[in-house]
Amino acid sequence: MANQWNALTALGHDTAEVVEIGPYRIAERSDVALASLALRRGQDKDFAAAAKTAGVPLPAASTHAGGQVFSAFWTTPEMWFVEADFATHEDIVAALKPAFGETASITEQTDAWVRFDVSGAGLVALFERLSNLDLATLPDGYASRTVIEHLGVYLIRHSAASVTLYGPRSSAQGLLHALEVTAKSVI
Amino acid sequence: MRYSGFRVIAEALTGHKGWKPVWRDPAPKAEYDYIIVGGGGHGLATAYYLAKEFRQARIAVLEKGYLGGGNVGRNTTIIRSNYLLDGNEPFYEFSLKLWEGLEQDFNYNAMVSQRGIINLIHTDAQRDAFTRRGNGMILNGADAELLSRDQVRSMYPWLNFDNARFPIKGALMQRRGGTVRHDAVAWGYARGADLRGVDLIQNCEVTGMRIEGGRIKGVETTRGFIGAKKVGVAVAGSSSKVMAHAGMRLPIESHVLQAFVSEGLKPLIDGVMTFGAGHFYVSQSDKGGLVFGGDIDGYNSYAQRGNLPVIEDVAEGGMALMPAIGRARLLRTWGGIMDMSMDGSPIIDKTHVEGLYFNGGWCYGGFKATPASGWCFAHLLAKDEPHKTATAYRFDRFLKGLMIDEKGQGAQPNLH
Amino acid sequence: MIINHPILGPRDAQEFVYLGDANLINRPDGMSAGIEAFHDYLYNRDNPAGEHRELWYHEQGDRSWLVVTRNTVTHEITKVELARDVARAGGRSK
Amino acid sequence: MSQSNRIAGGQIDRSQTFRFTFDGQAYAGHPGDTLASALLANGVRLMGRSFKYHRPRGPISAGSEEPNALVQLRSGARQEPNTRATVAELFDGLEATSQNAWPSLKFDAMAINDKLNTFFTAGFYYKTFMWPAAFWEKVYEPIIRRAAGLGALTKAEDPDEYDKGFAHCDLLVIGAGPAGLMAALTAGRAGARVILADEDFRMGGRLNAETFEIGAMAGADWAAGIVAELAALPNVRLMNRTTIVGAFDHGIYGAVERVSDHLAVPAAGKPRQTLWRIYSRRAILAGGATERPIAFENNDRPGVMLAGALRAYANRWGVAAGDRVAVFTNNDDGLRTARDLQAKGVNVAAVIDSRQGGDLLPGIRHLQGAQVVDSAGRLGLASVTVRLANGRTDTIACTALGVSGGWNPNVNITSHHRSRPEWREEIAAFVPGAGGPANLAAAGAAGGDLSTHGALASGQAQALAALESLGISAKASDLPQAEDAPIAISPLWFVHEGKGRAWIDPQNDVTVKDVKLAHKENFTSVEHLKRYTTLGMATDQGKTGNVLGLAVMAELTGQSIPATGTTIYRPPYTPVAMGTLAGRSRGKEFKPFRLTPSHKWASEQGAVFVEVGNWLRTQWVPKLGETTWRESVDREVLATRKSVGICDVTTLGKIDIQGTDAGAFLDRVYCNTFSTLAVGKCRYGLMLREDGMVFDDGTTARMGQNEFVMTTTTANAVTVFRHLEYCRQCLWPDMDVQLISTTEAWAQYSVAGPNARKLLQKLVDQDISDAAFPYMGAGNITIQGQRGRLFRISFSGELAYEIAVPTRYGDALIRKLVEAGKEFDAVVYGTEALGVMRIEKGHVAGGELNGQSTALNMGLGKMVSKKKDAIGMVLSSREGMNQPGGYRLVGVKPVDPKGSISAGSHFMEIGAPVELASDGGWLTAKVYSPHLGCDIALGYLKAGDQKIGRKMRAVNFLTKTDTEVEIVSPHFFDPEGERLRG
């Protein structure tokens, strides 16, 4: 028996799916590793120092920050989601743990989520049918949890033409369906 | 004046000159034997049965607004006795039996209509739970049947059988369940009580209670002090406000429940139906409106109005079950204040104040309980002991660990 | 309704799950308090028609528990705090 | 029929002709028409029948307040009952049919009710139909129900799609008449984010229906100019065909946009309607006013209309509603109708003015001090009878009568927070009262400023006030010149003369007589009046009739109108399609599906799936030749017990709990102890609610000193997480505990059966012998080099493990397990077999974890530690929850192995009467055990712990079965647990 581990994307395919509808491009991403990083009580100083050494940004509430190796967005008080390249950081917890030691609680989140990068002109028209976030006025780098089609989803606005969604992996098909139907109705 | 078909015809032929006021508007007397606080369904029923079945006495009902202006006039009009637990089922079955003879009893057509209620089943576990319930109902003298998917389909072939997210697998049916014209219940009891000498006093809000030596002496009202030997409080959503006058904190929160009616439609749904996979229940009124509802809004409120999320949630349930109603229009929404208790079941009990009695905690199930609630509260007021079908409805059940928790949700009122 | 989250700003109340009276923070100590104290804590409510302090959980948001001061008659919200801060201020710790 | 009543002018596109049908008859109209305007142009007045008396009816209005002209629009599955012809936009090919009439609109058999009207007074049904009691359901009610309702649904699924959206603005302006346009313009020019919404397809409001000038141009042209300017502003969003239906808390408004209703079918992919949730910082209601009628005898004939509507049809749509028209008014606005119609060349027969004095209209028979007292005409107005000032009567031939009783500000939305409107005597109407939505102000006619100048001025003023409160600077601009006529009204509600019926609420057939009867019977409170007579409960929600009804009651009681009070309006402003409120959440999209990691593999195997919450789980996996589900399930169970079975258990909740206080935290949330658990071990945990009832259960593993992985039941994954956050933030805020859900991050499979270890050892890189990985062991492993986790826990009672890999490898893992299991004849089993094995083993699950049961009930009472404080510990000791005779979990099997038992049956003692007093409890869950060769069940039995070995009956009235059963230990299988430790 071959020791091959064939990975399926959240949508259930061998490779990530890309859908284009009018100006919109919806791209599944399975090449990003994700971990939750939570501050342990009373470790604020050492935690911050470790983050700095490791190059993990610790953005303020409702914010996403990019970095050299690690990017991160705030999820909840004293907790962030850290992103890294999957190819090099598949075991992202193992990569972070040495830096943070007992100052942080770190948990693998990579496969808990499906990530869609949605891009194109007119994202406001698309997302105002899906989420109550006021995308038109949100700053670049804004990150927040929101509800799309009954699903809890993290939405990151990179720019007016680029948004990342992290939705529950088990409902990946439902989330994509909502994006597709809505895109067709607004174009 | 006795109402009948002959009377209607006779009046019609003589220009409707003979109709009399259905109730008087008496001024409050200085003292009564019994004061019932609350001129809603339960308060009026209590006064009616107290006067008719238990006591020749001086009785008054004090209502802060107009008679029948509370939840009896803003509900989805369903009657049933399909409860699960021993503490509840005998009481609700007693109530259903009273409904069955009510119109002849109080000589008013409240349109008690037993067209049946079905609770749809979507999972095997639901069928098990409904089987337990159905058997309990039958043991309590009620009726219950388990319907197959095909039986449900033959009744309502246009429900979503073929493209459902949660398939319909059958239903628990109570044929004796149905609907009643809600306002007529209040008016029928009011008229019956008035005929028996009960003073129905509207626009009279209780603002305080006079308690001396641990005994009730009467109530302060917007129309002055009114003395009483016994005071029974049946004020639904205002329970905590009124009982605070006696220094009591209750195991109750007030929540808003919205209900809805569509424009009038030609006959679509004969009986009452509850969706088992979403928050939606529906019946069709004799005027043709679909009367439906769902979950409570979920936060403490005395506002008698709700918000959009619940309206959408209920409509989603409706469309999931009945995809043909997409083009039917929601005509009106309204909100009532529910006194949600800590286990979802009511309280009919004495209080620590001698002569002060409490009836409340009906959650959103109070309408169907109206006759039995009135009867049992009258029984308690008259005899100082609980009616046999209401022995479980005590305040101390929470202290003793004897909760009657139909939904198994614990001490969280908005989940009941 | 809109809840003005102390960290995130105004958010639709639909994202939250409601629990009830904020007094639920004041749980008695199980090793010293008895049934009566727990009974009163868990079951009895002021249930005011007016200003009410209550617990909301931002389930579809940042998972903060909040203490919201809201008028139950008008639904007006006058104050929103993190429940953790309220609990600590009330002397709760571990 | 040609467009015989079409006259010059109007905002219709005569270059294009639309064909449409009404009751099968073909007609023609133009773009810009409504169905009502087009029918009137074609000389059709009769469009419907009333609810109770089936009286012939035509439109009385030209707007959304219409109570009469309701039709079934479209056909087939798109048939839309109760559609107001007055707001239905005409499109080519439109089909409409009449409703509530049989066999035809012109001859309606149910009109017999009208002849019997003297019996059918308000509330007559409360007084009769009581005897004999059984006749109500059998005779009376079926007749009433058959007659009920107006239009019909087809019972076919609505084929159109619906959408939802969320919009944000500084200022929402509701209504695009002069006040709304001025408000939007003021705010838009100041740079504020503005949404201007109007229910009409053409913005401009009343300006489109009037001949007024604003500045030096026609009002409609001025409006078009402003709309064009607003459309060019990037910060302004114009939403026509959009009705604000409700004002909710904190500046949230619900809006319905009719995206495609003006088309025969929606364009591909487009919704029919969109429900918008508008988040506004401030809002201005500029919704105008609605004209009200004056009640007189037989005032309901087709052709009797509101005067403003008559004018609107002429000015906006180029339609004369009749070839000879008259006007009946108590105010100056009615005179406008006569003047405009006269100017359009329509034959104006007379103006019947209830007031005395003032200037006479030139060139028109202007009868002052006169009243219309009756009308005549079959299926439509032919003449009116007028009582002249001199006391004589005169009959005036006319085919249309415009009635004006004054205008009611559209206060509706200001009442949505239950604020009561206030009476303003000068205009004899209700205006918005105090206590309305906090961010909402009224402008223009909606606020009682009934002149065009007043609308412009208040629109601007309210916008400036809103902007100032938002800190947006703006300045007033010069208002254009506009009419500013005073309101000259002398209230007249109903004509007292005559013994016949004078309609107040025409759809529900509520007449002045009904109000009089309600008064006589002491239903004098406005709420009683409404409920007793059904006044204002028709599809128009009393927009035209409510104020009139209570004015009649006020006159009868001798009280003023404000003292009589008013009912309040509730959402929605106009009726909203259910499909719109549901949006995309219907059919299979009602709730999102959750798919397990083995879903793809299982689909390939032809697995049968079952809904478990939002999850789809494998229920069983049929093999070729198996014809019943039992065959498949029995095989899965037997094969697992004999060798090994594999089951996807990913759906169980997984919560990662870390921190230096994690162990202490678990001690508080579980009733048993976890702080003493060794690293690398797991333990079964029982979680109570604070009321002492069992909340949830699961195994929790200690993966490190400060690191635990908790599992929850599938059903409670979300609520347990919420509860833990509550404990962490609210109860013990200083505990060092961090939580994160990992339910979906790991694909987890149970591998159970005597050969489970052998199978797994083929794949797992580490030694998992009993010595190296003992019962209840837990740890990180690698599987053919892949990172994973292993837990030695068992739900089936077999030697069992749960093995997990990151979810993306879950599909690979199930394939590897199946492949490696071939030599052991391994099976994949579903939830049914899982259920069989857990019941054979006596593990509690859904039927027993019902939220109504204590640890003691489940036979787990000893797990509740009294040595530490934990949620639920104290209240679980209440007397009522510790009664010796209380329910205890037992096992049940039929005495005759062939006997059948069912879950939900109740326990009875043998020989005891079948009655409530004999009720001993119930069977919570039942399966067929292929291992034991009979049905087995779990149940809660009173004093069950003392009844083991006893014979009882399991009675099910619903299936009419009564089976003798033996009460046994719930642990049917391997009670000593030797297999799972093997």
C-alpha cells in the first residue's frame, strides 16, 4: 500500500476550484495553513516579545495584518488566527510552538475552514446581498466574523476588489452556492 | 339576553333594535369578596367560573385597559392537549374538555373548531419522542394518533415532500385539537360573568397592594383604593410588575412573541400544523387568513412588538414546509408579552401573603389553557386548595426540584 | 436591534445569543452556599419593565459575553460592557 | 373594447401598446399604466367583489391603499392572489382574473349574502350556530370556510427566486414626493449617504398626479429634474419600486424591492423581489397622505372613488374614470379635482360641496351645502341622489363620483413602535405622535404639512435637523415657489340620511350600521370596535376606513375623536410576499448542509444518508443484494462485533481547551473530576446544567499538562462551547483557559471490534499494543507518516479506537482503513448500527439525554462529585430529583424473543388496569439486536433499579401493541466490559 496521502479540498476535489461569474472571481484556497494563537493569562509581555521574534503580527481588533512568513487577523479578545504558506507550514502549530512556549495556546485550524478569495470590481454589490457588514466603508485590512447564509464566516477586506472568506469547511459547498447564486443575481 | 339563531332572525326583522350591551360599565364598589386583577382571558374565565360554579359573592375584575386586550386577543388561537409531562397533561386535557362544552355553557359562539392538529415528524428520534407523548396523552384521556408520511401526504399533498431539507416522516395528530375565535372567548366569558353580577371594571390599573399583618386588604388602583377579602392576580405578561407590589420576585421573565396573519386566501389548510424542523406553525382562519407564528424574539421585553430576524426566520420555516405560499402575503404582525417561566410551565398558587393568589407563567401556551386556568384558579380562590389537575403548578417546585420542563431546557425562559 | 459592542462597534443583535439577567454572573460558591441560595440565584428574576442589565453572547462575532443595559419597554440600549470586566469588577476571579 | 376613456396627457408611453387580459377578455394599455388605469381606460370599472356581501366593486384609489380592486395576477404557479390593480404595473401579456366571485364577476351567486345582509350584521355569528354542538364543525363551519378568503393560491411551488440584502446609510428618506425629494436633495448635496425609497415605479409622489407648478415648471418635471440630480450623486441611492414595510429597533428598516414584478417573468438569475434590511442613522418619513371617503348610502358602487384618485387617473394616466363625473367634497381639495377634470375636457356633472359659502367654481354646477345621500346603478354607478341646501333632492346622472373627506397623513410607520398618533384639529386628522422610532422624523403631508410648499419646507428642515444631529454640515437652499393653499375643511364623516348601508371599510363590508350596533352592544373601545366589526382588518389595514370608523363611533358616544382614541398600525406597511421574507432559505437551501470527511467515499458506495442537525451522516451502507435496511444494519453490527467496523464520528463536537487552569476549569464544568487525569489518558465526562440536569456527555483527553481535547455530542457542540465561554468569561474570569473549536479541523473515525487493533497497527507507525496504548489512552501519532491522533475509547463496547487526521486527509484515511480492513472483512457502519451497539452496551444518547434527566436517572449518580464545586452540583441534590422511586435507566427485552416493542411505549405492571396511575415510565430507544436475536430497548422506569428481572408490559396505544417484557440491566452486552479492555 502506497504511503500516499491524497488531500481533498474542502469542496471535495483534488485541486482548488475557481469560479468566474461576470466580473467576479471566486477562488477556493487550500494552500494556507491556519492556527489559533491565544495569549495565556499574565504572559502579555513574553507573548508580545515571542510574536515579534517569530514575525507574527498581532493586529488590533477587527484587523488583518500581513507579514513576511506569517499573517494574522484578530478573532476574539486575546486570540488571533495566524496564516502561513501550507507548503512550508503544514504543521503550523509545530512551527509556532517553539517561539511562544507556554505564553500561548496554539491550535491547528487549517482544515476547520474553507477559504474563498473573492475578487473583482463591484464587490460591494455582491456582499451587500450576503452580509450585513458595510463593506463600502470598511478600511482595507478589516477583518471580522459575519453571517453569510446562516453560516459564521470570517471576512477580510484586502481592498475594494479583494476579499477573503473563511467559512466552516463542512459547509463549503453551501457557501460557494450562495456566492454563485448571488453573483448571478447582481451581475 | 339569550343568544340564538331565532334571536338573530327576530332582531334582523325588527331592525336590530333589541340588542343590549354585552356588559355593563359599573363604577368600582368600595369592597369586594374577590378581586381578580386582569381582564384578559384567564381573569375573565376565573370570574365567570367563580361566580357560576363556586360562590355567590361580590366579585370584580379590574382591567388596566380594555377587556380582552392582552394575550387573549393577540395569539394564534390554537387549542390542544398534546402535552408530554404528567404535571401538565391532565390540566390541558381538562381544559380541552371545557372548550368542548364552552359555547353551550356560556351561550356565545366562540367558534371552537376541532379540525385537528398535526405535529410533523422529521427524524426517527422525533417519532420516538412523539410516541411517548401520544401514549401519555391517551393515558390521560386525550386522543392521539401517529400518522405515516403517506397519511400526511394525503391530507396535505402540496407540502414539501419532494425537495425538503428535512423530510417529513409522519406526524403526531390530535383530532380534538383545533382553533377558537380568540376575542370571542374573552367576550363570552365577560358577558357570562357580567350576567352573573361580576363587576367588570375597565381602565382601572392596579398601582399597589394594601397588605396588613401578612394579609391582603385590597388594591390601590388608578380609580382609587378597592377593598377585598381575596385577590387573585392573572395578568400574564405583567406578572412581575403586579406581584412586585407584594414584594415578590417571580421565576418569570417577560418576553415578546410575534404572530402573523396573511391576506385572506381560499381554503388551503384545514387543521393546525407544526413544522418539526424549524420554527413555524400555522392554521387558516375562517376568514381565510393563514395565522402563523414561530419562536419568541428571545430577549426580555415589554414592548409588544418584535424585530425582523424572527419574522424572516418564521417565513423561512413556512417556505421550507409549504413552498406554495411564496406568493401569499403577510398582512399583519403583532407582538404579545409572554410571562415565560423557568421551566416553561405555569403557576397557580397561593403566595406568602394571606388572601393573595397568583396565576401566571403561561409562556406562549396560555390561550388553550384559558378555561381550565379560570376553573382551577376559581377553585383555588374559593376552596384554598388546588384543583386536582393543577396540583403541580406550585411556586415551590423549583426549590424542591420538581420542575415541569416539557422541552428539557432548564432554567432559561427564552428556550421554552 | 443594534448592540454597540465595546470592541467592535455597532453590530446587529441577530449575531448574538441572549441568556438573561446579568445577575447570573453572581453565581454563589457551591462549596459554601446551599440549595436556597442557588434556587434564588437561578430561578428568581426582577424582570423589570424598564432598565435591565442582561447577558448577550456574540456567537457570530468575537465570542465575547457582554452585559447590555437595555430598556425592556423602549428597547433603548444605554450601556454595553464586556461581561468579563463586569465579573472582575464584582470581585469574581477564579 | 378600445380605450374609450383614454384622454390626452399623462405620463404614459403611447408609442408602445401592451396587450393584456382580465378574466380572459383582451385589452390594450401603455407603458406607465397600472392594471387599474388601463382597465379604467378601457371602460372597465368592475374589478372585484367584496368579502362578505359580494358586492360589485371597482377601484376607489390610485395607490397602495386600495381595498377593492384586488385581482389574481398571472396564472399557474405564479398566480398572485389579492393583488392591487392600482399598483400592479402593466406589462405586455399581463393576465389577471377576478376573485371571490362565482360563476363570474358580473354574476356572482354568493351575492345572495347581500340580500340577506340584515341577518349578517357585525358579529352575528357569535350569537348563533351554537346548537347542536356538533353542527359547528360538521355543518356551519365548512360552509363558512368554503366561502372564506379572497384570492386563491394554486398550491404549486412558487417558481421565482427571492433575495435579501443589507444597506447602510446616514439618512433614509421614505417617499419621493416633494418632501422626500427635498430632504434627499438637501442631504445628498451635503455629502451624506442617502437612500431614497419609494413604493411607486415613478418617483415624484403626488406631483405626478397634480397640475401644480414648482418654480416655473410642472411639478412632475421638477421632480424628474431632482431625481436626475440625485441619481448623479455617488452618495445617494435611489430605490424606486421599494416599499419601506417596517420600522424596527435602532434605525433598522425593512424594505421590499419589487425587482421583477413589472416583467412577465424575472430575467434569468434575477430575483422577483428583494428584502432589504436598511441600517440607517436617521430617517425621514415623507410618505404623504391618504384621502378618506365620506360614508353615504350605497357609496360602494364601482365608479365611486376618492376625488384625488379620479384626478390622478386623469393627470398621470390620461384616463377619465367616467364619461360624466361628479365630485362630493367637504374641503377645497375636492374642488381641485373638478377643476382639473374640467380643464381636461371631461364632462363634470356637478360638485356637491357639503360646506356653505365661499367662491363658486366657474363653469361647473357647484352645489354648496349639499350632500350625496344615495347612489344607483347596477354593477357600476349611474347616478347619485343629492340633498340640496334647500332640502329638495335631485338625481344627478354620472358614471364616476370623486369623494373627498379630507386627507389622513400616512403616519403608519411612526406607529410601528406602538406610538399613538395625535389628533390635529386644523386639518381634522391624526399626525405622528410622540414615542415613535427614535431616529425617525416626519416631513410633508405625512407630518401634517399638506401643501406643496409645506412639504418642500419641512422636507428641507427635517433633513437639516437630521444632518446636524449627525455632525454633517449643510445649508438651506432657497425653496422653489409652490402652492401653499390653506386646508379649508369642514369635517363631515358620514351622511346621516337614509336607512341603507353606508360603507366604511369596503373590503370587509363594515358599514355605519355595524358601528352603531357595536356601540349599542358596548363595544365602544376602539379596539373592541375593530375586533367586533373587523374594521381595518382587511388587506388595506384600514388605510382609508379606520379614521372614518372611529369618527362615527366618536359621534355616537358624544366624545371627541382624540378622546375616542385610535388603533395603531403595525408592520408591514403593505402586505409582503412570504417568499420575499424567506429569501434564499427554502427547499434544500433552508439550512446549510454539513458534510462529513467520508461523504465522498460514502456517496460512491451508495450509502444512505440521514439528517442529524445540519449534518448529513451515513445511516447505513447497503451491499448488493440487500433489500431491507435491517439486512444492512444487522450485517454491519455483526461484522463489527465479529471482526471490525469503521464509522465516521467527525460530527461529535471537539473543543480544544488549553491554559494553566484548564484542569481546574474542567473540574468546574464537569460533575466528575478531570484535574487528576494523567497526560495521555481520556475520561468519560458528564456535564450538568446549573439546575442539576444532565446537559451533555463525552470523553475528554489530556494531551498535555495544560492541554485537553473535549468531545461533545453532535447535537450540543455549539451550546456546550457557548456554555464554556460563559463559564470562562462570566463566572471565573481570571482562570487561565483558552478555548477553540476544532470539530471540523479533524476527520475522526471509530474503528471498533476484536480486530480493531490489528487493522490499525497496519497503518499506525507507533506501537499500539495494549501495553503501549492501554484502554482510555490518548496521544499524537503518525499514520504512514501523516500526523494524527488516536484515542482508545469505545461507544460500541468493543475494543475500539478513534483515529483522526487533518480533515483534508479524511477521505484518504477512510480509503486506507477500508483497504487495510479487507483481510478482516471490515465493514463501514452508519448511525443505525452505531445506535444498535450503543444500546446493546447501555450508553445514554439522545433519547435519554433529553434535558429532563439527572445523573441518578441514568444510573450515573455516583459520578457527581461533592468534593468540589461544579456547575449543577448543588441543585442536583434537591429532594425531588433524588426520590428513591424516581425514574432509572433500565434495559428492556420482550419475553418472547419474537415479540416486538417500540420506543415511546409506556411501562405497565402485568395485570394492572391500563390507566394513568399504572404508568411506570417509557421506552426511550429501541433497536433490533442481531447479537441477541431480539428487540431490545432502553427505558426510564420508576424505581427501575429495584425492578431488574421483573416482567412488565410495554404498551403502545398508537400502534395498538401490548408486549410482555423483561426488565434487565441496560448493559445487554459484555456487562463487565472485558471486550473493550482486550
